Amino acid sequence: MAKHLVRWDPFREMNSLRDDMERLFDSAYGRYPRERSEISWAPPLDIEETKDAITVRAEIPGMKKEEIRIAISGDTLSISGERKHRAEEKGRTFHRIERSYGCFMRTLVLPSDVQGDKVKATYTDGILELNMPKSETAKVREISIDS
């Protein structure tokens, strides 16, 4: 069950649609994107909830753990970083560059409150995994009915 309503932003949806259409035409016709600086990227996420914890997995290959920043404020999680492109060298010619580079930030409202001081983060094989224990007030308790 959702804890918060998220305000719909039609402009974000239009920008997302435009980006998807541009990627479609670029890949279909083998074109390079117009300007690399226009391209933004965000790692895909999986969010899993159990009765005691919330687990978030983010796919962030090609980065070192020191280049990834994680912050929790209340029920909001932010994951950010920058994947840098190797400097071009003389005598090398690239015919295609499809991997995304640059800064990213994912911010999301967690489905329930967590204990921010007990979050465990691991980064293995390009997958960032955050295990966040729920706060005691967020855990579901079964209540018996008195007769």
C-alpha cells in the first residue's frame, strides 16, 4: 500500500516520452544522439519489502563504490554519482558510443519508515544493494481482540 501520493508532473512525462522517441529513432537508424551532454541516465532499481525490512537494488555497473553516494532523510532515499567517460586518445576512432556517462541521481520515497542508522550497503558485480530495517512503528503488529 502506498504511503504517499506523488504529484503528477505532465512535463516530466513529456520529456520522458521525447527521450524515449529519440532513443528509438537513434537506434533504428544507427544515428548518434545529437549531443552527448543532453543524455541523462539513471540506474534501474528493484524495491522489495518484507515484514522487517526494505531492500533496494540498483544496477550501476562500471563504477567504484567510492564514486556512489547514498543518503537517507526521513522516508526519502537518494542514490547519486557520476560515471566518467575515458578521455579520448589520439589515434583512436570510436564508431559508436552507446553506454551512458555523466551524473545521475535517483530519489525515491520509501514505502515505510526505516532505521537510517542501521542501513547496510553492499556493492558487488555492479549491483548496489541496500538493506534497510523498518522502524518499529512501521512494522505490522497483529492485535488480538479482547472478549
